[in-house]
Amino acid sequence: MSHTPFIIGAYSIGAIVLLWCAFAPLLRKKSITRDIRRLVQVEERSRDTNT
């Protein structure tokens, strides 16, 4: 019995997890940056209406 399919499966799962750990913060950074820009726009609009 060959263990090759199990070894390939384990390495594949490991590679997927490592790739996710590398790219997830980048996706999160884009989302946070977008949220901050929205908040800044809301604050600027509120300042303009109060002045």
C-alpha cells in the first residue's frame, strides 16, 4: 500500500492553510482602509454642515 496520496493530501492542505495565512491580512487591510475612508468622509460632511 502506497502512502503517496495521503502525503500529497497533507502537503496540499498545509499549502492551502499557509497561503490563507499570507493573504487574509491583505484582504482585511483593504476592508479596514475602506472603512476608515468612509468614516473620514462622514466626519468631513458633518463638519461642513455644522460650520
